[in-house]
Amino acid sequence: MQNFYSNIECLMILFKNNILILLSIMDNKYREIARKTQREKSSSVLLSQGLAFFVANTISAPFTVLGTSLQLSVMANKKFYGEESKEISKLLLAKSHDLCVKERQFNMLQLAAGVTGENRPFRAPIYKNYREAFLALAGQGYQGFFKGNFIETLFNVASVIVKSQLLWIIGLDKYEDGGWKIFLGLTVAGLGDLVAQPLHMAQTRFILQNRLPVFATYRSLPFLYGKIETYEVYQGWAGAFPRSFGTNVASMSISNIGGLEAIILGNIFAFTALYPLLTVQRRLEAQTDDHTMLPRRYLGYRFAFSRMYHEEGFKSFYRGYFCNLISCGIKNSLIFLLTATFLNLDRFSTFKRDNWN
């Protein structure tokens, strides 16, 4: 038995060493990609980053949609929709032929919408757990797991464009390395996400709505901006800048300790610490007078934090956490590698074109 445990211990040490070697190789690769990216033309980098964002977002989309769906499941809203359930129960007790026909029609409508449990076709869904959310999304077809995916890519690209333009305007390269340069870089990163906030709001609403055309609230992105009020475009904007700024500060502070392992731990710590801010931001973005979205119950961030805590408890701030964490990990792992791959393909195609001509 002692030999058995010794062999297991040796295998664990070997496995750990191999993992550390792999992380070291990935760390060197990421640094090489960053250096190459800085030397490339901005148009090639932007195109490569856009394609990388789209592929990474598509792969992680099911986790993003599941996590966001749970974030937007406001358990306290059940009292609003519960009245309808009571009315339906009364219809079931009634012996009238007309009422039974209406109930059968409602059941057919609910089945066609793909909703589960006590959720209603034209109401914002409320999911208790991942299983309910998964079944409801599956009822909308496989595309239900990719809602808002293209809009998220537009948000990422728009944020990158704004950041690059701001960096060019302020001339960050002219400043000497130090605290002031780091502060300016972090501020620019936050402003990029803040300017692109309307797309983040649109992604939230497209994830919340039913994908099926008959039950969809917004048919397209232009239709959404034409339908909502002007003040709703930047709804939830106050959380965009501090969330981006705080994430970058936390991940950068911890990543200075070591290599890629520290970077991964830093990103996880920052994501976990600021996740409640993302949850509140999502709910504020989805608030509107339309009955298919969230009803207006939060007046702002401070009010939302207080009300969520008293109505749903502390765990409400971390609804959908694990799925969103997996989604964030997939994106962070793939963006650099995919950008480098597309840059290499672009250089290869340019080389072939120049030589053939």
C-alpha cells in the first residue's frame, strides 16, 4: 500500500511539473503575440481582433447566455406574475366550456414559445436554476444559446476602436513608464467600455427576450434603438467604467507577482470581486416599460443593491456566476491566440499576393 501511495505521489508531482512547463510556454507565447500585435498595422490588427472576438464569443456564447439568463431572473418578480397563475387556476376549476377552451389555447401558446414551469410566453422568464434555464433555451432551438452573440462582438470591436483612438489622441507612448502612464491606460480602457455601453445594453435585452420571431420583442438592433426611449440607450452606464477599471487594476496588481498562473488568478479574483456590479448592471439595462423585459423596480445602483439584498439575499448578486466565469475564461484564453493566428494568415495572404503580382 505504501508503494501505491508513493507511485500516486510521483504521478501527481510529474503532472504538476508538466502543467507548469505548459503554462511557461503559453506565457512566452502570449508575450510574443503582444509584441507582434504592436508592430502590425492598425487595420490588420483590428480585423484580426474582430475575427478573434467573434470566434471566441461564439464558442463561449452558451455559457454567456445561461449565466446572463440567471442574472436576469428576478425571483421577487414572481408576485407580479403569480397573479396570472392564480387566475389560470381559477379557470381550471371552472366547468365552463369557453374557459376550458381558453386554457387549452394558452397551453398551446406556452408550448409554442418553449417556456417552462410557471413562466409565461410574453413575460420576462424567471429561472430557479441552470436546468430550468437550459430547458427553456433549448425550447427556443439551438440558436437560443447564441442570443446576442454578434452584438457582443460589435461591443468588443467598438470598445477596441475607441480605446485605440483615445490612446492615439493623448499620445500615451510619449509618457515615461510610471504610475501616471498606468493610470491613463486604465482610464482609457474604462472609457472604451463606457462609450460602447449601448451595445452592452442591447446584448442584455436580446439575451432576455424570446428568440422565436412570434414572441420576440426586438427583431433587430436598429429596431431596438428605434423602439426604446433615448434615456434607455445608456441605461446602466454608471457601472461600466468602474467595472472595467477595477478589473484591470486587480488583474494587473496580482499578475505582477508572476507569470501566466498569476494572470489567471488575478483575472478570476477581479471577476469574482466585481461580479455583483455586473449583475446589477444587467438588471438595470433590461428595465423598461415593455412587459417582456424587466419591470422598473430599481431606481439606480445603490437602490438596486439594497433591494436585491433584502428581497433575494446575498446570493442574488452571484446568480449565473459559474457559467459567466467559464465564458470569461474561454474568451481570455482564446483572444490572444486567435488574434495571432489571424495576423499570421493575413501576412501569409499578403505575401502570396505580392509575389504573384
